[in-house]
Amino acid sequence: MFEPLYTADEMKAAEAGHDVDVLMERAARAVAETVLGLFPDAQRIVGVCGGGANGGDGRIALRLLREAGRDAEESDDFEDADLVLDALFGTGFHGEPRPEAAARIERMNASRVPIVAVDVPSGVDASTGEISGEAVRAVHTVTFHGRKVGLVVAPGRFRTGTVTIADIGLEHRETGHRLATRDVLRLVPRRREGQNKYTAGSVLVVGGAPGYTGAACLAAEAAFRADAGYVAVAAPKESLPVLEVRLLEAVKRPIEEAADAAGKASALAIGPGLGAGREKLVRKLLEEVDLPAVVDADGLRGLAPFERSASTVLTPHEGELGRLLGEESGWVAAHRLEALRRAVDRFGCVVLLKGPDTLVGAPGADVLVAAPGPPSLATAGTGDVLTGILGAFLSKGLDARHAAVAAAVAQQTAAASASHQAGLVAHDVIDSLPATLDASV
């Protein structure tokens, strides 16, 4: 269900006690074989190699490519090159490249020649995905032993291209970051004989202010399609006529009765289309209703640390998390893991950071990463869909951390399996959810 993701220190520990020359030969052979397999027509191959072990991997790979009949050399001359091999920096790199190295990276990118990165694209922090200056834009990365954190966490993952994981004879170890696979959906409880609509999972959605009723509708419909047996929506009175027409299966209640409506729920989904000025209501629900809760969108407005015994999941995007931390959204985008850790420390609960990758953090636990979903998910309303799915999974008794990552995987998988990608809208994801969950049994 989870694939280990390695930091630089974790890779160093995994390599300890092994013959460095043997590891380099294995790594270089994997690079050469990958290049020959993916780029069979590439005759002139130029390697840009640094002075460390990564550069050594690159030099040996060039030798093996020459033995295979390719014109492979170490050079900064990319004219007439069919392929560039990036072996400038390895997993130990962090910070900003020095001017000379930055200039070499800039020339590589400007050459418009396909680049294959050795272990990690130069300029990307392997442990965080952060980029502080110039970084290689690879079309493919050959990484050793296991994926590095920086290959799947933005912005580093945008420089990685496709990835080959090469076995170089090391043993796998526990890591502080793990990548969730689709198998994580097997953790989601299914309806069993003897259950009724409440025990199968009952969700109360709190939101749907005038002008934003669609958000509450999407969350409620997503909760049903994520296999909840009962869904109610608490919304402002003026929105109830719209919800009555749009939502057939859900029960509707005035938002002033949200705390009472929670009596039939086994999880709360607070925030979709809630509107401004509801901070006191959110606080009241979190402090007085002892149910698992997901808090999203307008529910995050002005949110301060809270105390509650039930599990809580916050699901901000970069802008929302920036406001909660007193930072600009651009800072969060550049430091996603650090921002996630700060949020977990501040609120003491599970935090799911949405974006180009989905990161799930929890107090005292490793970080879970949901495999990147299709670009088509960048459309209005998909955040509300995620809230509904997560609310359903919480209502079924799945622990908050696993419910969060499973909800992200379910959403991504449903989007990818939709009948079309161009013009995909949030409801298309909802329509694909039942088949996605059926396929995971």
C-alpha cells in the first residue's frame, strides 16, 4: 500500500557498509541500460558530470554507452547532441547551485536536448523537492534503490519527468515519507450485512451559503458515492430551497441546527461553501461535537488551534495554508513539506495539503504522499469532492490519517478513469467514484 520515499540521509544509511565502487558500477549500468532502452536512436550522448559520486556514476555510464557503440563523452558542448546525461549533483545536494554550476544547468536546459537525470535532477533537493536556484528539467530520471522524496514533492517533481527505479542491491528500510498506492483503498470499510444507513456511515455537511450551494451539493453527492449510507446538509435557510431541488437523497437542515443534526452523524464535513462570518459556528462544532471532522475551504477561515478528543483533518490548499501560517502562498508552494510540518505542529491534528501532490501529515507520524493525480483535477469543485469522500471514509471508522490519504487516492483514481480528461468537471469525478471503489475490493 505504501512505497518508501528516501531522503539523502536515509539513502546514506542504506548504503553504509557497502562497497562504493560496486554500487557505482551497478548504478551506472542501470543508467546505461535505461538510456539504451528508452532512447535507442540516440547516438551522440553528452554527460555533464560533477566531482562527487553522482559524477562518478555518470562517467561510468558514459563508458558503458561507448562500449555499446554510442558516441558518449563528458562535455558542455551540446551541439548535435541527441541526449544529455545529467550527473552534476546527487542526493546530497541542497541549497542553491554556485554560479558556475548554475550556468551549466542553464545551458543544459537551454539546449532543448532531452535530459536524463542520474538519481535526481541537479538543483532539486532530494529530501524535500525544494528548488533554490537553477534546476535541470529532465524528461526521465534513473534513481537508485527507491524514489527520493524530491522526485514526488513539488516543485521538484516538475523537473523529474518519468522515473525508473534501479535495484542496486540495497535493503529497504523504514523511511519518514511514503508514497500511497491504489492498494490503500482496500483499507476503506465496505458496507456489511446487518448494517443500516446510519451504521454504514453518516455524514453531516455544513456549508452551502447563497451563491455557494454547489460546493455543499458536490460534497454531499461525493459522500454518497464514496459509500456513505446517510448524508445531511446544514445550510443557511435561504439556501435550502436550492438544496431541496438539487439534492434528492440528502436530508436538509437549517445551519442553526447543525449541532443537533450532528446527533445522527458519525462524521462532520465542515466548510464547503460555508461563506464568511461563520468562525464561531466552526469553533462550536469542533469543540462541542465529539465526532471525526474534516474542515475545508471557508471552515478554515481564521481557524485557531483547538482542543478536541475526536480526530480532525484540515484540508487546505497552498493559499489557505499560507493564511493559517502567516505566509504567502508562494512560500508554501516552494516549501510544501516544511509548511505541512508547521501546520501539524500548530494544530496538532492531521493536515492534508492539496496541490500538485497531496501531502498528509500527522503528529508523530511519517508523511504520506498521494501519487499525483491527472492535470484535469485542476478544476473548480474538486476540493469539495475530496471533502465529501474524506467525510464518508471518516464516517465508516477509518482512522483520520489513512482516511485522508485514501480519499486523495480515490479522487485521483476516479479522475484518471473518467471517460474524458479535457473539460473534466468535478461531477465527473463523483460519477467515477463507485467504479473506483469497486475495483479496489
